[in-house]
Amino acid sequence: MKKQISILIALLATSCVLFAQQEPQFSHYFFNQQYYNPAYVGSRDAGSFTALHRSQWLGFEGAPVTQVVSFQTPIFKSKAGVGASASRHQAGFGYSYLVSAAYSYNIRLTQYWSLRLGLQGTLEFVGYNFNDPDVVTVTNNDPALNEESYASRYIANAGAGMYLTYKDLFYLGASSPQVYPNQIGFDDQTRKTAQAYPHRYLNMGAALPVSDQWELMPNVMFKYVEGAPLDAELSFSMRYLERLLAGINYRVGGNKSGESIDLLFYFQFNQKIGAGLAYDITLSDIRSYESGSLEFVLRYDLRDERADLENPRFFKKD
């Protein structure tokens, strides 16, 4: 049974014939916006490195595991921004490595409103280890499975996005990290093979002062991919003294009650270093077979220790 579960997870995670969400998901998505939107690069007032690790469905053999490292910085006195990222994603016997380079240009609309437009290029390596002893197939001589062998391919794509901010109080982002479908299957003998479809994202958030010490920070992200239902994540966090953030995130999908409820924590240690933890409580039927999901995020800013502590979330700081 474990072997069958492992191959099922890989197929669910990588096959677009099922028209499922194919991109990794993150609970700390507002600290990882560069992954979704090239227009985000350069939006902070200093260069920064971000590292993230996510282990989904703990205890479930073959469950997705993702790592991301990225760098972004403003250039030309914040008139533009550049960034690069690398990620690894594995589910069952399938895995991928993705690298991207992004550029954004800042359009100052008014004294307080700023609009960034971004472009990126991506190169992804996709591999499937059909020699894995845990692989169990039920159809013989299926060219799409390439049984008893190792199969891989490189795929390239381009992405675009926009990122609108009002001071450090509000942001709105819209993006498509990939703008056209890529073939990811290995069955070249038929007209229809597995494809990775572009994902579209719309996200927004705000920082609403409650007192001199507390801020309420609501966020929402909508996700759309052709052939799949509209997906969404709703997040409400409180931040104390511009250092400690705690919140809850609700991810729709799964069964009628949703996919998960996520507990979020983030702490800004000083002007340079911040770290966060998220734990997802699964609501769908798969909860009987796993122990939730864990996610860690670490960010390091290249700033002067004597500078004022910058808003450590996701807005542009004027």
C-alpha cells in the first residue's frame, strides 16, 4: 500500500492531465512573494536573502518536500530591482529543480503610490526515477511511464507580474510565473501528453495600526490554473512592536471544510535577521494518514545595523 501511495502522490503532484494545482504551496507566502511575482524584486529598501523549507503531510510516504533560496535587491536608487532564486521540489519518485532571474521597474505614480512591473525567465529540470523500488505500476508498456528507466527533461518559460504599493500600508500583486504551458510527460507517441499549465496569482494585504504597539495584517491570495477550481488562502496576523508576528491562515480546497488551517509565527531578531515557522493542520480526508505540514523561513537583510528597523513583511518602505 505504501508503494502505491508513493506513486499516487507523484502523479497528483506532476501530471496536468488531472488539471490539479502543480506548483508548490507555501503558508508563509507573503514572505516568499518573489517565488510568485517577479515584480516583487527590489520592492524592499535593501538587498535580502530568503531561504524556505516545507515538508508537507508529515508521516506520509512520498509526500511533497520543497526548498527555496532567493535573493533580491533594488538598483539605480530603487528605480529598478533584480533578483534570482533556486528551488527544489520532490513528490514521490518525481522531482524538479528550478532557477529563475527577475527584473522589475518602479513607476512612481504619486508621492505614496508605487507600481512595479516585472519580468523573469525560468529554467526547470524535471526528473522521474522509474527504477525506484517503491514504484508500482498497473499498466504494462505504457510509454507515458517509461517503465524501468530514468527519465528527465529541461523546460524553459517566462513570467510577468505587477506589484502596487501604498506607502507601507497596502500592497496588491498580480502575476503569472509561467506564461505558457510546458510539456512534462514523456509519451511522444500520442497527440496528448502531460503538460504543466500556467498558474495565475492575485494577492493583496494591508497593515492596519490598532495601537502604537499592535498592527492587524490581513492577507489574501487567489490562485487559478486552467481546468481547476479557483483556489484561495486567507490570512490574519497581528504584529507586536514591529518584531513578533503571529497569525492564522485558512486554505480552501480539500473537502467542504477546506484544505488546512495554518498557524504562523515570525520573529525579527534585529535589523538583519528574521525567521518564521508555520504548522498546517490538515482538514481534508488525508488528515487520517499524516501529521500536518511544517514550514521554516529565514531572511537576512543586507542593511546597516545602525539603521532603523525596516518593516519586515512585504511592503515597499519609503
